[in-house]
Amino acid sequence: MPDDVPPGPFPGSAAAPARAAGDGLATLSVVIDGTQVHAAPGETLLQAARRAGVTIPTLCHDERLAPTGACRMCLVESSDSRRMVPACRHPVAEGLEVVTDSARVHRHRQSLLSLYAADAPEGVKPGTELDRHMRTYGLEPGLPQVNAPREGRPDDDNKYVLFQPESCILCARCTRYCDEVEAVAAITLAERGSATTIATADNVSLLDSTCELCGGCIDTCPTGALVERKVAHRQDTFPSLKPVRTTCNYCGVGCQFDLQVDPAANQVVRVTSPAPGTTTNDGNLCVKGRFAYGFIGHPERLTEPLIRDASGELVPTDWDTALQRAADLLTGVRDKFGKDTLGFISSSRCTNEENYLVQKLARAAFGTNNCHQCAAT
Ligand code: SF4
Ligand code: SF4
Ligand code: FES
């Protein structure tokens, strides 16, 4: 923003009662949009504002990452600076007076978003953070498209993560996530100026890099420039998908995720993690939880019990018949060879309750302690 724009009004600290402090260490007092807010040393304006219920739009910010101040979406007016400051990395200080929603701030948000729109030749992906900000603040002035093509990795044919450079705003959330959270640093910012892009070392495929295919870079990307390759062609329909919260059953950690369901087709289209800070997995998933959901609608998935007929072929049957057959055969083995010739193996793909019942069946019904579960190894 030009320096000659006068700072907005800074309301007096007595304008409103103090909001609740974040914790017992909140020893500083700042005024945000006329409301006194207590904050702890080291906190940022963004953290103090959010605790006070004040919304400041962000793009490069992710609670899990060290703030970088790359996107400039969160600029606000602060009494300690003539220029606007990035709320995501500007520290609180005693007596600061901050304005987050003045005409000057609003003008900045529109101008910035106009620049991002001008650099998105394919348009902005619907439902993304960038799209939501554009709908909230508008684009003023409208700017012509700029010609600043960025190189992607056209030869990277990994089946999971697709990078669409034309939608990238270079916020570096993906590279910082990969480094700071996943701790593998498979991707990095490369090149300079308008050619800056996201690359791997030597531009190799993610499969040939240190990438663990966690998909966290997809989840944190605020523009949809990173997307799951298998469903990239459906990206415009993502906002119409309905999230169904569930627990991953690949291991015993209990990560929460949202199955994104196409209600019309009754089909799981993709898997996303709940927002950071809301569940135990803190916005993270592993390769299995995020990408290995194809079994849900797989045509070979068992949906009814099977028993072998006289010729040994597996044929469908009803549950009563299948359970009776299993009971007869297990009882027959126990009676003929002894209880400890039986063994019961359950699965981490089952619920805790189901696993409990399997060991109960082994111990109480058949009198053997021969029971195990695949996650116990
Ligand atoms: S999938 Fe995970 S490990 Fe691979 S580049 Fe993305 S964040 Fe890094
Ligand atoms: S790919 Fe997404 S997360 Fe990574 S720098 Fe570009 S916009 Fe940011
Ligand atoms: S969110 Fe603060 S500069 Fe990007």
C-alpha cells in the first residue's frame, strides 16, 4: 500500500471491556478494533485477535507452521507502524492499538486479491480459501491477466499428488508443512521471480524423492494448486461434497477424517482431515488414511457372508446359516482335537468393541487364550 495513506482511527483502550485472556501468562494488553484483549508475550496479533473473536483473513498461515508473512493477506493497521503489518507474524506489545477492518485494510485486501486473480489464468478453484476470500472482499480493481507461466513437474506421474502451477500463489504452506510437520522436505520453492515454483530436488517424481505421500501438502494448500490426482477432474465439485466424520481403521491411532461423499452417487470421492487443532491427528493423515479408501466402493468387496458348498466353492448365504456353520465347525474341532487347537485372529480394521468380542469368544465360549490381533505385533 502507498505510504501516504493515513492510518485509520485507533480507538481508545477504554472503549470496551477486556476479553478473556488466553491463559495465566497473558500479561500484555492490546486494543483490537476497540476491544481490550490480554495476550501473552510472544503471541502474534493474529493469535490475540482470533481469541477475541476477530476474523483476520489469511492465506499463508497454518497454525502448525512457523509464520512466514508470505501472502500479505493478513495486513492490519497497528499503532507501532506507519505501514500495515502482517498480523500472522507481528508480535503483540503492551498498549498496541490495532485496526483490522478499516477502509484502508479493506482496500488492501481487494487489491491483493485482484493481483492473485490476475495471476490465475485458469481461474480460482471453487471452495478454496482463496476463493472464499474473493467472495468476501471482492476484486477491486479488476486487473488484466498477467503472463507469468510457472513450470510444474509434467513428468511426475505419481498417482497421488498433482501440482497445478497456474493455481499456485507461492505461499509456501506446502513446502513448510513438508519440512516442519512431515519432516521430509521433499518439496521446495525453486527458481526466482515470476518463474518461482514448487519443485523436488532435480525435479524428480515425488516417488523418487523423500516424499512419504502423506498428502498434507494437499490439505494445507489454500488454492487447490495441489490436489489428489485421481479426483483432480472433479475439483470444481468439491464444495458440493458432504463430509462424514469417521475414525480411520488402518491402525490403532484413531485418526479422525472426513469422508467427502457425493450424495447423488452415494460415493466417497476423497478423504480430508479435520482442521488442525480439532482432533488428535491435528490435521495430519498418513498415506493409507488419505489415499487408500478405494476399498469402500470396490466391486470385489464382500458385502454378504459366504460358505463353501459341497464342491468347495464359496457361495453367498444368509448370516444365520453362516454363523451356524462356523459354530458347528469350530465346536467340532474343539471336541475332536482340544480347545487349544483353535486360534482366533482379529483385525485392526475392526472396532475396539469388535476386537473385544473376538477375544471374549475365544476365552469364554471356546476356553482358549489363543487370540491375537494384527496391530498387536
Ligand atoms: S505428500 Fe507429504 S511428504 Fe510428500 S511432498 Fe506432500 S507434504 Fe511432503
Ligand atoms: S502449491 Fe499451494 S500451498 Fe504450495 S505454495 Fe502453491 S499455493 Fe501455497
Ligand atoms: S497470513 Fe499473514 S502474511 Fe500470509
